[in-house]
Amino acid sequence: MPDLLAELVLVFALSVGVILACHRLRAPTIVGFLLTGVLAGPSCLGLVGAVAEVEKLAGVGVVLLMFSIGLGLSGGELSRLRKQILLGGSTQVFLTMALFAGVFLLAGSAPGPAVFAGFLAALSSTAIVLKLFQERAELEAPHGRVALSALIFQDLLVAPMVLFVPVLASGPGQGPSALWLLVQGAALVAVALILARRVAPWIMHSVVCTRNRTLFLVSVLALCLLVALATTRLGLPLSLGAFLAGLIIAESEYCQSTLEGVLPFRDVFTSLFFISMGMLLNLSFVFEHLSAVLGLAALIIVLKTLPAGGAALVLGYPLRTALLAALGLAQVGEFSFILARAGVEQGLLGPDQYQYFLASAVLTMGLTPGLMALAPRLAKFLPLPAGGFADSSLPSASDRGIEDHLVIAGFGLGGRHLARAARRAGIPYQIMEMNPDIVRKARAEGEPITYGDAVHPDLLRHLGVEEARVLVVVISDPTAVRGVVQAARALNPTLHILVRTRFLSELEELRGLGANEVVPEELETSVEVFTRVLTRYLVARPIIEQFVGEIRAENYEMLRRSEVLADSGECLGACVLGMEVSVLVVEPGSPMAGRTLREIDLRREHGITVVALAREDGVAANPDGDMRLAPGWKAYVLGSRQTIADKAYLFAAPPLD
């Protein structure tokens, strides 16, 4: 035991250095653990002699990993993405399985190992893909949703795949039949559902009532191991029982607390699992067969890209989205290692085949960040149909005589709110959206929406960007945002382009591509948070507004420095450096109501100038000082943002006592 402890200390110390190096190289953490195992294993440094003992500890990681999968598959999440999961996910998984099985059958493999190869290839790395999409702020982008749906469907199939490994390993008439395994699996699921609805909530409620966190975690782990042990007594895989235990807890209100408690244990033991897998990799074998390993890795990436792209196309997305999603799913998944180990135990993989699998799997995982970064560049060379997937049955904006209108790229929450505001204000608008389901629903509600890829200039022409006054880009794909801005600016040099982006760091690049205004969610969210906090502490509203103005002025300064003269059509006149035009409504009882501009002397006394007045009979530009303001009039005032905010009270009704 002391020897094992010393070896574990060496392994974890080595993993720290390897993972730090991987972090610098932007390689996934899982690859770092696998490389740690390779370095510590017998084929390299030989730091670990008790490989079998490490594998036993790693088996706990497999149990907890499968348990956490079951916890994550809540009914609400599955229901929200049911179409994408069932249609897109099944397309990706079953096409990949069929493609790889066919290739291995043509290469002379037996049916069982050929189908098993399809199992191994069909799974992608949930941990790597989701982490990279989150870092790139693309998880809510169309290709991010396609990838997420495929990963969820893969997770659903992990347990059935493990269940069917003995069937694939046995010859005709030997071993357990597929029908018997299906019956056993269905019976287990039924029992799990009964436990989830009847027994588990009562047990968990009794434990929670003690308010003892340690007892809660011990009870959860005991339930997980008990169900897993019960499945092994039936001759079924241990991992299947852990998965079912996770499903039992997932249906309770204690799911999130359970996941938070289990995650640290899962991460530690899962790291041991991947380290143990790396220890099994024979470096001398890899170097001797390097060309074959590289060829197999390339084959995996190419063959996995085709079905994954097909899944996006089946869901109605364009080629660009298909390519971005496909290259994100082109690696071998972490759960494939679990399947591979089961395959070795059942004789589906020989020693050499297992080495080929380990080497190619690690390689495809390591290449994933580079492939995802390369995908947007490759997408530029894709052939796109005329109209950028626009619905040619709908007349274009110019055919309908629409001009000086608003174009909205993206019809998520932000796009819907903007369209609603424009409709209420009487502003004509056109919408473009790439999700076919959203387009179908919005069109049924009477929205002027067109399905298409916003990056394509032909679609922008179809929506009348050349005649539009404003384009607002509220889509979740940062690469697509840049493409839309660049294409729209080339079509209409006078167009006012407003872009919503995720991070403040993207502001300068988008301005350089032609955006007039960039609203970073990172900044505006922080402003909203501290505004609400200060309000809760009863800080005076003028003080809050002043602080908001200071924060925005500091962070938007780079935008203002380049804004010497804005488009005259956007706000009834020119906005000079540091100045802008805003609209203030004269409210009944305000200091401005019933008084002339000369009496109030806004320019000299308050530092703002009324450049126009909108009345019932029209707009009066450059009004003279004798014009008496009436309630309901709109005053277009010129001044700095902060000054206008400070003087807005002149047009507002007095507060109620």
C-alpha cells in the first residue's frame, strides 16, 4: 500500500506539470491526463509498477462518470431539445456507426468487431467539445446547438452500447441474445423509474431533513453503488447500473445538490481512469506504426465529419453550420475508452487493435481545438446557393417598396424584443434567421422573417440592406457576426450597424470591420448588476446614473475616439466628437412645459441644444427661441451623453409625493 501511495503521488505531481503545459498549448485537459499516463507508464518512464491497482481505482471513476451522465439527462433538457436530439443526434450516431462498420466489413473484419468499431467511432468527447464551445461563446450558436444535441444523444446510447458488447462478442447462437438483453434493460429502466418516482424521493427527503451534508453525500454514493452492484448480479455491466442510479436521482429536486457533491470525486477518479488508459499505450508500438496511426486518425476525422455535417443538414441548417458542427464532433470520445476496455475483455479488440485505438483517439482529441479554430476559415470556401438560402418564394424588400427600414439579423430573445419595439414604434423592419423552426413559427405569427445564412451578401440584398437605415446583428456566432458586418458594410457604406457581442475585447475588431456601435454583453450585464445592487441599498438615482455614465464612458472611449462624424441620416443631424442627439419627451408639469426655449435658455444655462421639435403637425428643425413647448412634444437635443442624462429632469414630470 505505501508503494501504491508513493506512485500515486508521483503520477499526480507529473500530471500537474503536463496539464500546465497542455494549458499553455491550448490542448484539452483529458489529453493531458492521457499523456501523463503515457509518460508514467511502463513504455516510458516506468514510474508506476502497480498498474493493476491503479486500474481498480480508475474503475470507480468509470462508475461516477456514468452516474453523472444519468444525473445530467433531466427530462426538461431532453424535452427542450427533443427534435434536435432525436433527429439530429440519431442521424449523426447511426450514420457514423453504419459508415465505420461498412469500412471495417470491406476491410475483412467480422460483423461483431465491425459494428463495435462503429460504436467506438460514433461517440465524441462531451467534455472537450462543450468546454471549447463555452470558451468561444458559441454554445448557443446554431452549430453549438447541433453539437450539443448530438452529444446528448450519444450519452443516452452509452449504456445500451455497453450492454450490447457481449452480444457482439459472441458468435451465432452463443452468449446472451439481443432480445434477452433488451428485456433485461427494459426491466431495469422500469425498476429505475419506480424507484425514481416512489422510493428515492422518500429516502432523499428523510436524509435531507437531517441537514447533514455528509450523510446526504454518503447516501447518494451508497444508492449509486447499490444499483450498480445489483446490475452486476444480473450479469449486466457495472457502468449501466451507475447510469440508472443517476437517472433515479435526476428526477428528484436534489439532482443539482447531488451533482455538486459528486463532481469533485468524479473528477479525481476520472483523471485516474484516463491516466490508466495512457499507461496502456505502448510508445514503441506507436513509433513503429506511426504512419498507420496517423492514417487512422485522419480517417476517423474525415469519416466522422460527414455524418455530423449530415445531422445539421437534416435539421435544416446551411452548409456553414454543418461544417462548424461536424469538425467540433470529429474526435473520439471519452466514453469510447470505457467501451474499448469492455471490448478488450470480450475479445472484440486484440492487443494491436487496442494500441491503434488508443493512439488515434489521443491524437484526434489533441487536434480538436485546432480543427474548431480552422472550421470558420474553411467555411468561407463552401459553395452557397444563390440567395444565401433565402426563401425565393418571398418577394425581396425592394420588390415590396421597403426602404429606410431596420434589418434584424437573428431572432432570439434580443431579436424578438427589438422587433416588438420596432412594431410598436411604427418602424418597418425585416428579419433574417437561420433556425428553420424559429422561422416557421415566426412566419405563422405574421413576422416579416426570411430563412437564410446572414453571412451571405445575396441574402442581405434580398432584405434590402442597401436601402436600409439600420442593421442590428444579434446572433450568437462570433465568426458569423464579423462576416455579417463586413458584408453589410461593403453593400451599404452609409448603413448604421449596431452589433451585440459577448465580450468587450471584441469591440475594437468589430469597429474596424465597419460596425458603428458595439454593445458588449459583458459590460452591459455588469452595469445592470451594480445598478440593481445600488438601488437595493437606496442610493439616489442621480448618483447611480452618474456612475453608470462614468463606467460606460471609460469602456466605450475607444469607440468614441474614432467617431468624428456619424451618419447625418441617423439622428436628424451630425453628431460631433463626444456629442450625440437624444429624444426627450415634454411631460405634463415638467419645467419645460408651457415655456419658450428662450425662457429656459438651455444652451447657456444647461449645456444642451434643441435642434428639432416633433409636434402633431410635423417636425420643426432649428426652432427659434420664441417657440413655446407643449406637453407631448418630442425634443431632439444635442449634447454629451452625460449632460443629457443630467438634464433629463427638465423634461420630466415632477415626482409624486
